[in-house]
Amino acid sequence: MPKRQITGTVIKIAGEKTATIVVERKVIHPRYHKTVKRFKKYLIHDEKATAKVGDTISAIECRPMSKRKTFRLLEIVKQGEE
């Protein structure tokens, strides 16, 4: 089974090797037929601690590192503004 890839924005650095990202997707509302945003937060394992708040990163699914951390950093797609 292929591993899932997600792309999101870093909103918090939680610990030495952990970053919190938020993934935003747009869906059509079933009743009102308007586009609405849905958000989900993920914990990402960042071994070298290279991600910073505001960066857009890509992560890939891996074995569970902890209770909520099941993704690891694949690459930094775009640097955030500093």
C-alpha cells in the first residue's frame, strides 16, 4: 500500500524533533453547495530540526513514532517569511 503524502504549513515547533503542521483542504458543502475550508493538524517528525514556523513542508507517512506522530518530514517546499 502506498504511503500518504501531505503538504501543510508549520504553525508550531513542539519539542526538539517535532513540528505541528496544519493541512487545509477545500470541500463542497453538501447542503449549501459552497466551497468551505477544512483544517487538520498533524505532528511531524523532523530529525534534523530544519523546519521553522511559517514554512510549507511535505511529509510522508511512516511507522508510529508516538501516540499522535505518524508522519516524517520529506522536504521543505517553501521557506516562510522571516
